[in-house]
Amino acid sequence: MVLGAPGSGKTMLLVRMLLTLVEQRSSGGAVPVLFSLSSWNPVEQELDDWLREQLIQDYEGLRESTPGSLERMNCAQALLAHRLILPILDGFDEIPAAVRTAALDRINAALPLGQGVVLSSRVQEYREALSPVSSIPSKLAGAAGVELQPVEPEVAADYLRRDSGGEATAAAARWDPVLARLCSGETEVAQALSTPLMLFLARTIYNPRPGEHSGLLPNPAELCDTERFPTSSEIERHLFDAFIPAAYRPHPDPKKRCRWQSADAQRWLTFLGAHLEHRLRGTTDLAWWQLRHATPLPLVGLVVGLASGLAGGLVAGFGAGIGIGFGSGLGTGILLGFGAGLPIRRVSRTGRGPLSGLAGGLAGGLGGGLAAGLASQIGIGLAVGPAGGIAAGLGVGLAVGPASGPRGGLVGGFVGGATAGLMSGLGPGVPSGIVNGIGIGLAAGLTAALTGRSEPAQRLHWSPVGIAGGLAVGLALGLAATLVAGLAAGITVGLVTGAVSTLIAGLAGAPTNLTAAGDPNAVLNRDFRTFAVIALATALAIGIVVELVTGLAVTTEKQLATSSAVLLTAGIVPGVWMGLVSGLALGLAQAAWGAFGIARCWLALRGQLPWRLMSFLADAHEQRGVLRQVGAVYQFRHAELQRRLAAGD
């Protein structure tokens, strides 16, 4: 057990201990791994299951099956089963108070005596877990305790005076009233300045930078004002509140001055702290790809839907073109918004099982197709009828379900089936209606099947689930075309759409190994390249296919004999339109860059974040010391700073 007050250095102690253990580890010994307990719910999940999930999430290679073993388990399970992981569990106090005693029981049950484990916590929270009011007491069996002590007053005084510009200067003399209280013992100032975190904040706020005059800074003697700061907690809150303005005060060298005003930085960082605390359940990882969760749930879907609808209306012309454009755009947008707005801690798709997703897709497709067919019977739209609508809906559901789980399959199948059925008759004649339905079904199905990426993409790879979904789309839409226009048209539509949708759906973005990522900007650039390649390839493939199929459908044999160019010009309008819609939808589904861009613009328009967000975050890390960088994510300098900012939101 490692116990200590907030800001006493528990996490840093664990990190240094981990590095020492790695250096001293013998061949075949357990590997120390640092885990943050804030995401563990001990009531719902065994410790081993949670540890396995964390290992797989952080270390991509541990997903693979163990080589040469008859036991069906992945490498993470095998390492835990053979006790080759030494868990270093940080932040026991971040678990909800009501389940901390249960967490101790789970740890005792999962780790037998003799198994190494390290657990850190604040002192008071651990004491409360040892003596619960409404449950049986528990403790970490067989554990030794280490409690971090307050910083000695003499050490704290030397630190503050030395960093003020020299002990013999006027700047150092400004600290005399504070140091007198500090060395006198149990005063509010001595209690507040007893941890490394508070000393760091006080140094940043009150000590000058090189070349800066101390007369322009606040006087540290204000900390001795007992009327203004009657308790040590009030002093700590003041230091947290004054830290951001101090970090962004104008630099004495004009060349090093920050481009952002202190008030703006305070507002933006407060918003980010509240985002992490309230929307992402207290995580300390500030990841750019999770920023979409700070916006209204349907925002991404509505933006994409309106953009796609506008593109369709402008390209296809007014009248029916506007209806088709907005109908398909909103259908695609609803699915994209649904996937993008799912909670951050959702169950992984693979964990839900393809059969449950398939059932959801079939149910949604059946309902959506039936709704479209019934609507056509009462004069709403010129749908292909119940049979064609159901077939189109089932095709989308088959593509959506296995990849998206039951919920994604249900929604994707319903919306895709309904839009495919309702819109397929719009336009000049049934053949054009079939093409419209094919394009809408592909856009909706592919978006729903592959949307909702929770992490940025690193590169492209082939997805077996996407290939299977693409084949299912081709089969079902071929059946729909057969019911409307005959066997020949059905075979043509099925082969063409099946080939294209298999190609596009099978091309997927591989997730980034975040533990090996260099920095947030590098991850963002790789994800953008994935977005651009997928969007361009999809737009070209879908556009060419829709153009050719439309041209064949509306061009007579006499026109074709006169000029083969008629074949291309007849289908260029729907081809360009559906290429744009499908490319945008699949690019947004396969990479996190698109949703991030929409969220960033929305929040910047509202004044909650700067337009140049990544530059601001990099500056807050490299120049201001407000953030620290951990691989591909940023973190606030300390979790207590994050919580204080969130409390002031």
C-alpha cells in the first residue's frame, strides 16, 4: 500500500518504482504494469477481466492467441493466468466510495498470497474503505504500508527561496512572511505548502521568470491573510485558480510571448477539464479523438446529412433531386451520428458477437423495409413496394449487424431499409429509382457497418467482416432489383454492387497502437491520411459504378449506337452525387479525423475551444507546463488541477 495526501507524489513514486523493477527484473520474472483504477467497477467486473481488457486496449499485440498452446486464450489472458504481470494499481481513491470495500475483496480474491501487487490511495479514502458503515470490513491481505510524509518546512523554504532569483535578492525577501509561517509549524500556510504539487503551483505564481521583474507579480505574503484564506483548503483552491493566469502571463521577451490571452486560455482549459470529469467519467487522458463526446450527440450526423443532402440537391438539380439528396444524406447522417455519439465506455463490437448483431440487423431491416413498403401503399413516396423495401432493408441489416452489434444493426437496418425503399422510386422512372436505392443502401449500410471508430486509424487493412457485409449488400440489393425490374437487372445490380461494396467495405482503417504513438499531432496526421485515402477511393468507386449503371438504365439502344458518350453523360449526375456522399460517409466512419474536425469547429464557434486547438495544446505542454504528454494523449499537470477546473465550470 502506498498512501499519501493529494499532490504528495504517489503516482510519481509508482512510476519510479516501476522503472526500478524493470531494471532489476530477472529473465522470466513478472513484468510491472501501471493501471489506473478509475475505470474499474468492482461490482460488475472481476479484477482479472478488467486487467485483461486494459492490457488488450493498451498493447495491441496481446490480442493475439498464445502460440503453441492448446488453451484457447489470448496473450493477455495467458500472462495473467501464469502470474507474469505485476499489477501496480494507481488511484484506489478514484473508485466510487460505495464500492471501495468490494474492490478490496475482489483484489484479495484475484491475487493469491505471494502474488505481488501495489495499490495507491489517499489516506482518508483508504481508512474509510477499511471501516465501512454498511458492509463487512476488508483490507488488502498481507500488504505492507508506505505513507508519504509532508515536505519538511526547511526543504520547502529552500525550494521557494532558491527559485525566486537568489536568497539575497528582494524577490527572495518577498517570501519572508510565508516562510516564517511555514517554519512555525501547524499553520494554514504550512499545511497547504506541504506537498510537491502545492509548492510547484506557488513557485509558478509568485516567482519571476528570467528577465521578469518581481514587482509586477502578486505578493506571496497574501497567503498569510487569514481573513481571505481562513483554512489550508482555501489556500489550495487559490493556488489552483491562480495557476493558469500565471502560466499565461506575458513573457518579458516579446519573441516568447504567448499568442493566447490568459482569460481565453482559462476558459478553454476549464472546458476541457469539465469535459474529462463530467463527460468522460473522470479520465485523465485528454485525447483529441474523444472531443466529439463534448458536442451534442446528433451533431456529426446532422452536419454530414445536411452536407450530403445539399450536395445531392445541387448536383441532381431541384425538384426530385433535392428530395433524394436530403433523404439519403439524412439517412446516412442519422447512422453516422448514432455511431459517433455512443458512450465512450461502450462494449466492443467483437464482444457482442456477430450472431446478436445479425439478429438486430435482420429485425431492423425487416422493420425498415416494411415501413417503406406500407408508406408506398398509402401514397408516401414511390417505393418499390413491400417486397423490394424489405429486401433492401435486410441487405443493409446483414451488412450492419455483424460489425455493429445488435443496437447498431437494428438502427442501421431500419434506417437503411426505409431510405432504400422510400427513395428508390424517386426520379425519372423505375430504373433510376433502383439506382438511387442502390446508392442510398450502400451509403447507409457501409456507414452503419463501419462507423463509430473510438480510436484513430493508423493505416489501411482488409476487414473480413466488412467483406462479408459487402457481399450481403450485393445479394440483397440484387434481389430487390430482381423483384422490381426482372432477373437480368437483378443479376447486374447484384454483381456490380456486390463487387464494389465488398471492395469498399473490406478496406478498413487499422487502429493505432497508442502506446507506441509518438505524439498527438503525429497520430492526427496518420488518421487524416487514412480518411483521405478511404474517402477518395470510395468516391471514385461508387461514383463510377452508379454512373455506369444509371447510364445503362436510362440510355436507349438507339442513343447508345449513335454515341457511346451518352452512356457516361446520362449517369454523371447521380454518379458524382453518390460518390461524394459515400466517400464522405465512409471516410468519417473509418477515421476519427472527420468527427474531430466537425466537433472542433462547433466548439470553436461557441467560444469553448480555440480554432488552432492542437497548437494550443502543444503550447500548454511545451511552454506553459499546464499539460503533460503521455504518448498520444495529453494530461493536466495533476488530476487535482483537472478537478478544480471542472468544479469551476
